[in-house]
Amino acid sequence: MKLGMIGLGRMGANMAQRLVQGGHELVGFDPNADARKNLEDKGADSADSLAALVAKLPAPRTLWLMVPAGEITDDTLTNLLPLLAAGDTIIDGGNSHYKDTLRRAKTFADKKIDYVDCGTSGGVWGLAEGYSLMIGGDAAAVERLRPIFEALAPARDKGWGRVGPVGAGHFSKMIHNGIEYGMMQAYAEGFSILQHKNEFGLDLHQVAEIWRHGSVVRSWLLDLTADALGKNPGMAGIAPYVADSGEGRWTLDEAIELNVPAPVIALSLLERLRSRDADSFSDKLLAAMRNEFGGHPIKKE
């Protein structure tokens, strides 16, 4: 199967390379000429426009999108739609909101074009380790695409699967990332407590390495935490600012809509928001209130 790849950023390029290594023919498009050249160096073909990309693919065509969620995805699909024909397939491998996926799938279904959503996890390690693929879409379409998913997954029979109809893949990935927020926060808080116990002089990297083997809290995330502590035990040069890409917020929106309590995920997101407030007005006001009602001293800047 000859596959078109749209979006050759780091993750898209790594996925393309894994597919080529798996023996798949691939044509890639990215507006960045250097990204296209990088793909060619990996043994794949490239195109300098969406139209040129579609022209290089035999019908019925299969195109994999690896572009940022939101407006860029919508713009890409709007430009792509008139170039495609009935029987073609779109795979959205980005972190799109599942409700956007449902809307887009309806548009393509009206043209008899299959729309498959593939929540993709694996990050920068996916090239070597394989990707976790949560797939939503028509069962027959997913089965037809099986060789692609098997090439990208950690193994042909592990780490991937059709989880439900269109939208289910991105929904599953959204919740996956919400869980990730909570796990990361728990590790960060635990290691912070260890770090603050000065009289024990704990080696956090050593503790992490011990926990990696036999412990109930062992995980790949702990492996990566141990690696980070080994490289930079004191987190020197890293600002205490934690970004979020949206999935945690979407997970909480869904929890509220479904009346499902999710306090750990909620607090982990709030901690990320708090990390960005270098001049916290709320903390200043709290100090002022304590001074007003109890005469408690205020620490001056």
C-alpha cells in the first residue's frame, strides 16, 4: 500500500521513517522544504503541494495527517477534500478533539470518503519503540489499513487496535493524556518531598532506579523520570513552568459533562496553570487577608 503523509514534523517524520523501514511506499508533504528533503534522505518520496501529493498516490488513496489539532487540521482538510474521490481514506493521527473528528468525518462521509481517527502515543521514542495506536472508524476500513498500523505499533499484535466507531480513537487518546497528567503530577510531588528531606541527603536518581525494578509504581514514565534525574539531578536551568496542550482540559470537560468525578486529573491541570503565575495576585491577597483578620505578618518582596 502506498501511503501519503501530511505533516513531517519530528513525530510525523519518525512515523514516516518507521513505515519506510517496514517496507511501505510513502510520499510525504510538508510546507517546509527541509522537512521534505529529510524525508527523501530516509528513502521516501515527497511532494511540494497537497495536489502534487494526491497525484502521486494510486486510487483509492490513503493519506495520514500529522498536523497540530485545531485550525491547521481544518484548513488542511478543507484544501484536501476537493482533491479526493469516493473510496479514498483519511487517517487523522494528531491530537484532535473527538467532537471535531465527528464533525469532520460527517463531511467526508458525505463524499463517501472514509475517515479514521488514530490517537497516537509514543512521542520521540516511537521510532525505536513503536507507537500506541487507538483507532476509531469503520471496521472494514481499519482492517484494510491493518498493515500500516502493524508497521507503526510496537508489535503486529500489541499496542494498537480499533477501539470503536469514528471519534472513539481520539476520545481514548484524550483520556489517556488526562491520566498522564495525574501520573506525572504524582511522581513530581513525590520526588519533591524526597528532595526537601535535607537531613537524609537522598539521591533521587538512585531512588528512581530502585523503584524501576519490582516496585508497584514502576512504569515507562518512571523510566523517563529516572533518566531526567540522572542527567540533571537538581533540574538546573529549567524554569518551573509547565505547559499543557489541551487534552487535560478536554478530559475534564468530558468528566463534567458525564458527571464523573476526576479530582486527580483536575488538580494536576490546576497545578500546571499555577506554575505559570510568576506574580500570583491570589497568593498576595491571601497574605493580606491573614494580616487583616489575625495580624499575621506579611513577607515583603
